[in-house]
Amino acid sequence: VRMLRAVTEGDPAPSAIARAVRDGGRGIPGFGQALYAGGDMRAAVLLELLREAPGSADVMAAVDAVAGEVARRADARPNLDLALAALVLWAQMPEDAGAVVFAVGRIAGWITHAIDEYDERPMRLRPRGRYVGPAPE
């Protein structure tokens, strides 16, 4: 959100990206997704919906500027984090709202997984082992 906001406020995309990488310490925020090497379709769908939303031009211009700069320098595509950051910025939500939106979207899956686990043998995934080292003194 901070990176996109900086670009909407006039920072050049390369400067905003460099600051975000420096401050985040884990790559380019909002780009790359190990599970979706061909691109994160969740991001593509949300960004396309945002592009059509009224009043989204400034936010989408920032997304395009950042994505264009990243494409020139790295083999990374926008992921859901960037799309959620754009949504948060467009909707004027608090900076951490993207994490809440993500969690709300996952709740049904988490609940379903928990219900499935109740039907399974308890601790079935716990590794079994037998200590064979030296005896305690």
C-alpha cells in the first residue's frame, strides 16, 4: 500500500520500489508467487475489476507504473498482495485491511479443513519416532 501510495503521490516507480524492497527485506512486495509461476490469476481478476471501478485511474496508473518497472528488471508478475494493496488504496481503507480481506476470503476453506480434520484419526499427521541416541546421565 505504501509503495503504491508513494507512486500516486508523485514518487517515481523505481524509487518507490527500491524503498519498499529496502524496508520489506523479502523481495519486491506484491510480486511473484511460487504456486502460480505463470501469474497469479487472483491478482489478474481483481486488478481487472479495479480497472473498471469508478475513480480507480490514479491507483491503476500506479499499479501499471510499478508493474512495468518490475517487468523491465525482474521475472516477477503481480500477485494477490499487489491487487489487495490497490483495492485498499482505492477504497481508502487502513493499510492493513488487505490482510483482513485475504483472511475473510480464506475462512470458508479454513473451516472446511477443520471440519474434515474432526472426522480423521487424532494426531494422524504427527511423525512417529524412537530416540536411539545416548541415554541421559
